[in-house]
Amino acid sequence: MRFCSLSSGSDGNCQYIEHKNTKILIDAGHSGKRIKELLSLIDINIEDIDAVFVTHEHMDHCKGVGVISRRHNIKVFANENTFKGMSPFVKKISLENAFQFNNGKAFQFKDLFIEPMPIFHDCLGGTSFIIHGGKEKICIITDTGWISASMMEKAQGSDLFYLEANHDLDMLIGGTYTWAQKQRIMSNEGHLSNENAGKVLSKLLRRKKEKILLAHLSLENNTPERAKKTVKDLLLGKNLQEGRDYFLEAAPRYLPSNVYEWRKDEDTFNK
């Protein structure tokens, strides 16, 4: 199984997952041309992508969905509300390439087992994903202001956590955003903070050298250094040490992250 964050943040989101003969994207929040370029940086041909799974209808997650589906005959999976919400942006998707799922109902797609979960965000019913490939398990949760007990339960035992750490609370409160924007981000339908991410991870990590990618960092209200330090400090308070118990990366905003790869009983990650 392989995973790479191709880009992460309000300028565009896209993640790549591969297992056996199956290659998918989570979100396509760039132009079709840019998604093709990002894939080429990790030596993947966009023609080989089987499907894109869409978390929600905001443009930084769905901008290129329609284009890459029409141009490269790629299947699109989303729930009913997300399909409705993104239709003005993605335009027409052929009936043979449009697949609707229900949040909370797991299903198989080729070599992957997909568990879609609801998120708590100001969108029309967005989704987070637990994705199984053989013995490996990946948890993808972004664009949510809260993580429910059900989400926590399903995330248990993951080998990789792609988890939102959107903002540093002090930077957000002291920043230039309007008070209405600050309230929206801090609400249960906004975004997880660095501290939120650290607390969630402190309850999920099992000291099995899990891979953590902190995702969707705000350009104005966060930095990779702050996000990583806050999370590491919180985890250290639970006697969880980076390098010994887990590996940590802040997902780059514009370029691919490390490529994480599991082979049989070994796991490696390489640039």
C-alpha cells in the first residue's frame, strides 16, 4: 500500500493512495493540469488513476474533479449532497463514472475497502475516510471542527493518520481575520487546531510507529514548525516520543509529501 499527500491547504487538496492494482485520489482541488503535474512528481500517470473520492463540495477539494473525470475517464465517488453541492463547479460527469455512497456504509472498490464517515463542517454533508488495503489502514480526516466518538472508534488501529491541524489558536485570535471568520474556524463546524490534533492523536496512537501527516495547515494562522511542535509536546506528555513511537510530517502546501509505502511486514517511507 502507498500513500502520498500531493498538496494540502486552502489552495488545493489532493491525496494519492495505491494498493495492488488500484490507484485512487482523495479530492482533486486543483486544475486538471496541476493534478497531472503533481502525480508526475511521484512517477504516477494520471491515465492510471481509477477513481477520485470527494470529501465535500468546497472548491479546494473538488475544482478538478469534473475535468479529470471527463478527460481521463476517471470514476467519481461522493455522497448525494456532495454531488449536488459540487455540480455547479465540476459540471457534467458521465453516468457510467458517477458513483454515490452513503456516509456510514462501508463498501469495496477493487482492492480497497472504504469506510466513509461524516465530518462536522460548513458544507452539505462532507466525508472523511478510513481506507483498508490488505493489513494496512489509513485514516483521512480533514475539514472538521469536531471528531465524534464514532470517528475515533473507526480510526483506532490505523497505520497512517492524515489529520487536520489547521491553525494555531493564538495566531488565529491575534491575526487579521474578522471575528466572524475566527468564530467560524473555531466552531464545531470549522477546523481542528494544532492542539485538537495532538489530543486526538494522543488517544489513537498505539506505539506501533504510526505515520502522521498534519494536514490542511492555514497559511495565515499556522506554520509547519508550530503545528509539529504543539503535537509533539502534547504526545510527549503522554510518553509518546517521535521516532520511537511514531513518525511526524506536516503535509506540504504545494508539493507532494514523502511517499509512504508498506511492503509485507515492513514499512518504509521515502521521498
